[in-house]
Amino acid sequence: MPVKKRLKVIFSCLLLSLCFHLANAQAKKRVTHRRKVDSAALDLNSRISDSILNEKEIKDTTVPNMVNKVETYSFSLNRAENFFEKRLDTAGMLQSLSGMERALNYFHDKLERNDNPLNLRNLNTASVLLGESRETMSDWQKSLDTYIDQLNGIHQRIHIVKHDSTLLNDSLNQILHGEMRSVYERSLALDSMYHTAAIKVNTLRNRVSINFLLVKDLQTTILDRQQAIGQAMWKQEESPFLAFCSTDYDVSVWDIIKDSLGRSVRVIQIFMATTWDTRTINIAIWIFLLIWFLITFRVVRRKPGNELILKNLTFLKKSAFLSSLLLLFTYGSFVYASAPAAYVHLNEFVRLILLTILLSFYLTRAGKIILYCVDAIWISFAIDDLLLDSAYGERWGLMIGGLLLLGLCIWMLMKKTIIFKNLEDSKARKWVLFITLIQIIISIICNLSGRVTLSKLFAFSAIDSLVLAVTLKICCSILVDAVYTQSEVFHNRFFAFLNFVDLKNKLRSVLWVVAIFVWILAILKNLTVYDRFIGIVLYFINKPRTIGSINFSYASGLLFILIIWISSVLSQFVNFFFDESHNPGPQKKTKLGSIALIVRISIWTAGFLIAVAAAGIPLDKISILIGALGVGIGFGLQNLVNNLVSGIIIAFERPIQIGDTIEISGKTGTVQEIGVRSSQMSNGEGANIIVPNGDLLSQQLINWTMHNRNKRIKISLSVPYQSDFRKARDLVLEELNKNQKIMRDPKPAVTVDTFANNAVNFEVKFWVPDMSDVGPIRNELMLDIISSFSKNGITIA
């Protein structure tokens, strides 16, 4: 190729390259310019947004709005400070928790050790204490959870203040700058306090939760051990009595007694520290009884002729203080759901001392010897029941005490020894001695065969059942004496009711039923079968049963009967309090009878509905019952239903009331009672007339006292023709005006009625305010007229 042409091609390429480079540079310049424009637009938009936000912020941070905000935050922080100042009492909780942890570790170590396993009494005591600890920890958990919820609520308020940026923006408000800074700093300090308190409380809650789980685990383990021991104690535990020797036991009986009593003291201290609320209730009831007894006897001593009242009393007149204490220590321990044996035996020991003091006034010489022997046996068996381990001397003590109690029971049964003086013997004496005899024989047999646990249980149950039976008899006598004294001193409506239902018999019967129940309950607890027995009973009565298509349980039936019985008792109680028929003398008209009937019907209706609801009886079954009742009414219950409905109508309409004098079917009398089915009236001659309520509405009824008790009386007298009739009339009027029991309005009247053959008949008419006084006023007036006529020479034909 020629050089000229080659140069031309190179020049063209260079020219093209330069044009491409220039075009590329221009494109880059346009891209850069576009990026700058976009960046400027974004910056402008950002500035516009910030400007809008700042305007809004400045608008919201005006002085009035910031003042309100600062005041609101200050109020929230003040509440937070008050909350932190009150604080939860974690110090006492920690102290108690530390003691519980030591006790739990002790129980855990004892359960893990196989060289000296816990016996049944140890396990029962541990179970009671663990139950108290579990209840206490459950309360702690609830308190801590509530406190943490409140703490979180306080923290949310602090968090809102702490993260409000307007409190630190000095350019927003120069006037409230100091207050805003102070509120922010307070929020930081309270936030720090929150974190400290949260860590402390959460740590305590976790610690309580861990120990709560440990308690539940220990309770499960103890329950398994109790069941195992309960099954094993029927088998031979130790050598038979005739084959054992002192070398079979490592520790002496005195060392075991010392160790067991020391542990019992610690158990009592722990139990008393956790059951102060129940003990306070017991003490309050005792104070009430003591004040009642003291006030009653103070009034009795000041009352003239109190010798007859005091003669009918027994233990209460010896010492009101000791009598009230005996009631406290007899029934007080049954208030606790579960109490350790050491605490129960301490109460029973005080009860034994009080019993011995009160009985000493009414015992013969033989009776005192028997009582002191029983005291000694009870103390030895109670100590033996608390022993944590077996010993050589313990087996001998059980055998000697059992044989001595066996001899006493047989002696009292065979010889019929007179124990009491000036005090009636109980009819239940033979039964109590017989049951005691059976228990002590079982104890001796178990001791001979090496079943030591059973021997201890039956031995203490035997002696305690004997002592408790005597104690309950005395407690019943004390309560009867107290109510009898109250009824004799204060003649009020309530104690009139007690006398009306025959105080001596009814009240004593109720108290004896309670005493028998408490006595059986104590035997079950002494034999450690109370929980099992209650479980069996509850299972039996709560088990669902079916008859056809009807599902029921014995518990629902018993509950239904119980509520109906309570309704009946309340109805009778209300009927007595509103009724005046038992009061002597003339009856006054009153509306209480109708009110009583309405109240009784309401009680019966409410009781029936509550019983149906409590028993869980379906409403469809009630409708079937009502339908069957309607069929019965249609066939043969018309009269009964008529009388019942008539009673309800009488209660609301009140055509008659208690005290009204009525006349129906030729019979006249005063209404004594308005019942649900029938009413009673007295004819004034000692007879009570029963009138069905239906007759009171269907027959013609004359109510002489519906509006008032005024009664007009007519007296007829004859004066011979030779007498001065006007003077006779004036004398009669004079006697009428002298009598203050005769009403002045309407005025009395004396009129000539008829002319007879030999005399003129006068008719005397006057009104008396109360028709119950008709007889005495009529008799008195006629005697006065005869006396006045005799003085003035006027005869009566």
C-alpha cells in the first residue's frame, strides 16, 4: 500500500478514536451531573422532612405542653419512688427460708441414710412440717409474683421517661431545661434501682421455687415410705418379747428419750411459728368463753336465792377459768388440719392436768387411785409414742403399762367400783372400757410378737381414748351448765327458746353426738388411719352411681338431706321467735304470725332450691317430679294443695292475724298460730281447735278484732214496778262512769227494753277497749250495781 494511503488510514483511525473519547467524556460528565442533581434532590427532600418534623416538634414542645409532660413524668416517677420505698420484706423471708432449707436438708439426709431409717412417727411429723413449709412457700411465691408484676409495671413507666429524647434537647425549650434534665436523671436512677430490685427478687423467687420443688419431692418420698412402713408394720419388726435381749439395741432408752424430747421441742417451735393465725382464733374463742362464764357467775352470785341455781351446777361452779381452759385444750387441737404428734401430746398433757384438778372434787378414794394410775400410764405411753428409735427399756415399759391398764379395765368392769361422788355415772362407761380393753389387748399381743410400731399405736390409742371419753363428758357438762346458768340469769327470748325445747335433754343429746364424733376421730388419728379412712369414705360417697338413666352419688343425696334438715330447723326456730302461743295470758293482736308464715315459706323454698343446686339434680328431673306431683294433685291431693295455697293467700292477704278473735262454723276462739297447712285457735276453755286454711277462706268467717279489740257488752236487769225507775237508771249510769275500764266514747247507755208482767226490763250497753277483759269488767260492774241498789232500797226482780 502506498505511504500516502497508509497515512490517510492512520489519520482516520486517530480521528475516530478522538471522537469516541470525547463522546465518552461527555457521557460521564452527564452521569456525574445527574448524580449531583439526584443527591441535591435527596438532600432537599431530607431538609424539607427535617423542617416539617422540627416544626411539629417545636409545635409539641411549647411551654404548656412541656409543663404537662414534665408534671406527668414527675408523677410517674414519684409513684415509682414510693413503690421502691415500701419494698418487699425479703429479709424476714430470707431468714425463714434459710431455716426451712436447713430443715429440708436435714430431712433429705435422714431419708437418704439407711443405717438409721425414720420410723412412722418421724415420717408423720416430717409430713406435717413439710406441708406447713409447702403452704408457706406457696404464699411466698404468690407474693413474689405479684411484686414482680408490679415491678414490671413501674419499669414500663420509667422506660417511657428514660427514652424520651425531648428531655435532652436543649434547643427545644430553654425555660424548662433544668426540670427536664432533673426528670431524666431521676429516671436513670430509678432504672438502676429497678434492675437491682429485679435481680434480688428474681433470685429469691428462683430460690423459693427450687425449695418448693424439693418439698414436693420430699413429700412424695415420705408418702412412699409411709405406705411401705404401713404395710411392713403388720409384719414382725423386731425379736419377739420373750426372745429379745438388751444386746439387740445400741442406745439406751434414756438417751433416746432425751434426743426425742429435744427434737419434739424444735418441732413444736417450728409448728407454732407457722400456725399463729389458727392459734389466735383458739385463744379468741377461749377469751369469749371465759368472759361469758365470769359475767354469768357474777350475776348469779348477786341474785337472791342463787343457792338453787348453784345446786344444779357441777364443774362450772368450781372454777370458770379451769373449765374454759379444759374446753380450749380439748377441742382446740382439732381445729388444725394436721398437727405434729409432739404438739398434740403437749395439748393433751395440759388437758390431763386440768382434768385431774376438776375431777378431784368429785372422786371417791378408789376413783382418785384409778385417776392417778391412768395419768401415769398416759404420760408413759405419750413419751413412748414420741420416741424416734426402739430401745430395750421401751419394750418393757410398753408391756408393764399395758398389763396395768388391762388390770384397771377389768377391775372397773367386774367390780363396778364407785368412782364418782355427787356426780352421775355415764351410761357409756362399759362401752368405753370395753373398747379400751380391746385396744390394749391388741397392743400386748403386738409387743409379744415383735410388732413394736403397732404396739405403740394401740397402747397410746387405748389410754388416750379412755382419758378423752371422760374429758368429753366433763366438757358436755360444762357447756350445759353454762347455758342453763345463762337461761336462769338472763330471761331473754333466745334462752326462753332453749328452755322451750327442753334444755337438759336436747342440748345434752346434741353435745353427746358431737362428743362421740370427736372421740372416734381421735382414735382414728392415734392409729394413723384417719387419712386412709377419710379417703375411703369420700371415695364411697363421691363415687358416681347409676340407676337406669339417673346418675347420682351418695354425697349429693346426703347434701340434699342436710340442707333440707337445716331449712326445717331454721323454720322451726323462726316459728318460735314469731309465735306468741306459748306465752301465758291473753294474746294481743299482732302481724307477726303472717310474717312468720311468709318467712317460713321463703326458707323452705330457698332451702329446696339450694339443695337441688348443691346436689346437682338436673332441672329436667325436677320437671318430671313436678309433673308427677300434678297428677297426684289431680287424683287425691286437692284438699292438701288447697290448704297449702290458702295458707299462702292468708299470709299475704291477712284476713286473720295472731290474737284475732274469730268465729267459724259455730266455733269461737282466739287465733294462736297461722301455719302452712292449718291454723290453730283457742276457745278459752283450754282446747285448741285446728282449722284447715281452706275452710278459713271458703266458709263464712267472723273476725271480731279485725280493726280493733273493742267489744260492746250488754247487761239486762229487771226492776219491779213499785221502784223508782229514773233513780235506778241514774244509779246504773253512776256506776258505769265510776268504772275506769269502760270506754267513754261511745258513751255508756241505759235504756228501757220491755215491760214485763212484774217488772221493767232495762238494757245496759257499754264498750270495753279489750275484749279479753269482758268477763272481769262485766262481773265487777254487776256487783257494783247490786251494791248500789241495795244501799238505795231498790230491789232487782
